Amino acid sequence: MAKVKNDYTVSEWHNVKGEQRWRVLVGGGDVVTVCHSLEKAQHIAKNMNIDPWFLDRGNTRADRVAAYNKNYTS
């Protein structure tokens, strides 16, 4: 099993309209993504600490075609 890291963290943030959001940050504070719910942000951060490519999984060209074309076989 791969080593679980603690590079990804969750931070509270307010957008221009003053709406509460949560940012998933890496390392020195670079934003990875912004979430509407704390639970979703924590889920993403937890999985990114396990697998840094978590957000890119299932995003190959074949996966994207299959998502829109149910008759497609790779």
C-alpha cells in the first residue's frame, strides 16, 4: 500500500458574493479545487493524499467517449 501523505488540506473561503466555499489546497497554498460543501472538500483532500492523480482518474479519451456514447466499446 502506498504511503498516505498530508500534502492536501481544506481551507474555508468566501467568494466575491460572500458565499461560503471550501478550497482544497496543496503544499504552499496552491488551490487544487473549490467545493460548495465541506464534506466534498474533505473527501477530495483525503483521496488526493492517498492518490495524487485522484481527480484525473477516469478522464482518458476513451472514458469520456464512453460516458456519452453507451454503444462505445474500447
